[in-house]
Amino acid sequence: MRPDIQFTNTSMNKNTIIGIVLIFALMLGYTLMMSPSEEQIAERKRVQDSIYAAQQLQQRDTTRLPQSVAPVDTQMRADANSDEIIDTALLQSKNYELYGEFAPAATGIDKEYVIESDFLKITLLSKGGRVGSVELKEYRTYDGKPLILFEENSSDLNIAFFAGLNLINTRDLYFVPVFPENISADSNKYTITGDDSLSFAMRLYTGNINAQGVSDKYIEFLYTLQSQNYLVDYKVNFVNMEGIIASNTKDIAIDWMARLISQEKNHKNERNTSTVYLQHADKEVDNLKETKDDDLSVSTPVKWVSYSQQFFSNTFIADEEFRDVSIKKTVEPETETKYLQTMMSTITMPYNSRSSEVYDFGFYYGPNKYNILRKYKLDLEKQIPLGWSFFLMQWINRFAVIPVFNFLEGFNLNYGIIILILTILLKIVLFPIAYKTYISSAKMRLLKPEIEEINAKYPKSDEAMKKQQATMALYKKAG
């Protein structure tokens, strides 16, 4: 064999190997470049899940209709609205990621339900199941408008807890009303009067919801109103929540916020007399600073927390006790003319993961009137500044000033006139004491020159006894 031919074959073998290696590298590189990323894989899976959810939705809708019409009707709707069904399925998939078992309640229509008693007009909201606004019917603002204690956009009541790995806030979810047997479900306004009362429930369903949109697993907010009462009973029921709410849950958090609305002409004075009051387990009533931003954290039990303004208050009351409370209030700037202060509380309650968990609360929406607050026997009247730290002052206010004030109020007099009359009456009652004080003050002015002579006569410190004796002799002589 010729040496040059052998060399050529060897070169060709090397080139072939290099070419094969390059082709393999190119194919590998192309494969790696064209392979989907983790995000693309997740997105593809989400779309597949959504399509599956859409199919399940279509199948569920089919089973709800009569057999004779369901297949054709459902197929027509699926063909005409396939994009809409896919969008709905995507939304449901997203809601399930955010809310888990509570996903069915993540969409809905925010409806209002108005309950009107002799004293109150309360609006309940389906979103959050909370009280959106309260009107005190027996009172008016200084310019004659309805007295609104708080509004939907200036208040909040939210219960927060974990369901699996999902943080659930009831403010984000839609509740379903449960109407009493004697109440029409077609109406959204209900009136009670006289000795009547009404219980109205809002339920947050979860778990396997049936065709009627209900389940045996739910959270219920039950509101009970008596026609002639400012106190609204508020009961929170957790029903069959074991397995849905995380088993290691030891407590739930209640977030309560209100932005107090101005009711009086003197906005500055009203703002400076508004604050948060609370009662500790030892019956002591405490409050935050009125005129400044302030906050307070209490790790011991609390009976009630009250957002109080000059003449009205919004009070959250525990049937037993709140475990601990964190409160923060912010004074609105002077340029703000509608609102006084913003008040926020986070209240913690223990949770025991039982099949039925019940919390009894109450809300007082009403005036800061001594006789009204005192009848609840919760020391709510201590929000009224009657000089509680000085027994004589509080006795005068409780047993003299307040009864006279209530008597004059019975004549439908303007509060300014009542205060003027009270001032005159107090002047008359205190006149003997004031007269003696005036006479004593006048005598002191007359004796001032002679006292100055005594001070000049005994200027030295070692003559202090002689100066005192001379002064006392002068006082005795003058009577």
C-alpha cells in the first residue's frame, strides 16, 4: 500500500469524526435552546389545567339541565362562548391558587341589605359580610343632615386566618345572605319597630358547594337587632371548618377600622375630643391621647374598644374578652374638613379547630349619653369626661348636672340654651361660696399696704416668727 494514500484516509477519518462531533454539538445546542423554561412549563400546565377546568365546567352545566335539552344547549353555548368559558376557567384556577377552598366566594356581586329599626339604619354588604354604614335616626348633624356614624369607604371589619397555605381575609370574599323565614328574599330592605327584633345572617361558603350554591362548611356572621336598642349583637360562627382552616391555627385576627366623620360645626374642638377608649380585664378604662397620633398594644384581656368622638361612639364589645389588642389612631390634618381621626385595631381571639367555633360580640352605635351607656352595665359611660379621677367632681356631675340637663332637654331646648341655663344655675348655687371668696379677696386688697409695712419692719430671716405673729394679728383685727 502507498504511504500517501494511507495518509489521506487517516485525514478523512479525522474530518469525519470532527464533523460528527460538530453536528452532535449543534443538535444538542439547538435542543437546549428550544427546550421550554420552567416558567413556560408552568404556563403550559396552567393552560392545560384551565382547559380541563373548562371541560369540567361544561360537564357540570350539562348535568344541571334536563337530559332532553342539556347536550345540545350546552354544546351551542360552548361553541359560541368558548373564549368566555376559558377565561372563566382561568379565573377560577387563579382564585384557587389564592384562596384554596374559598375560591368559589372570590367572585360575586357586592349587594347591600338595609335593616332599619327605630334607632338605627344599618347597611350590610355581601362583600366581606360586614356593616358598611350606620345612621343614627334620632339625631342630625349641626346643619340638619342625617347623622352617618361611618360609611362603606371609611370603615372596615375583616377576619384573617390561614386555610392551608393561603392567607384568607374575609373582606375579599363574597357572603351569601340567609333570610329569616318571615322575611322575603326578594327585598333588600327590612324594617322593625316597637318590640320587634331581627336576626340576619351572612354566610361565607366553602368546600363542596351544591347546585343551590350552599355547603355544610361555612363561616357565618349573624347580626341581631332590637328595634329600640343601640346595641347590635354580632355572632361569628365557624361551622365544619376543620380540615379547611389550618390545623395548627391557634388564633384568628380581627381587623377593625373606622374613619370618624365630623358631625359638629366646631370641627377643631370635635377633632380634639375624639379618641379611643378601652376597658381592661380589671375594669380600668384607659384611653389614647386626644390631640396627637398615638398607639397602644395590650397583651392582657380587654372587654371592649371604643372609637369615641365628641357626642357619639362606635364600640366593639366582647361577650367574654378579647385576648389582646393593638390600637393605632391618626389625627386628620387641619385641612381635612369631613373626617376627624382614623382609628385601627387588630384584635386576637383564640381558635381551637373544633367542628363548631362560636364567638359572641356586640356593637354599640349610639350617643354618648350617660343614662343610655350606663344601662348596659359595661362602664361605657366612663367615656364621658365627668371628672372620674376626683370623686366630688364626678358626684356633682352625675347627681346634679346630668339630671338637670336631662330635665331641660325634655323641653326640646337648644343645647346652647341648656348650657347657658346650667351655667346660671351653678352660679346661683355657688354664690354663697363665691361671695365669701370675693369678700375675703377684697379685704386682702385693703390690707396689702399694712402687710407690706410689716414685711419692711421685719426684713431679716431670723425675724420670721415676729413677722408671722404681726401678720396674724392684723388678719384677726380685720376679721
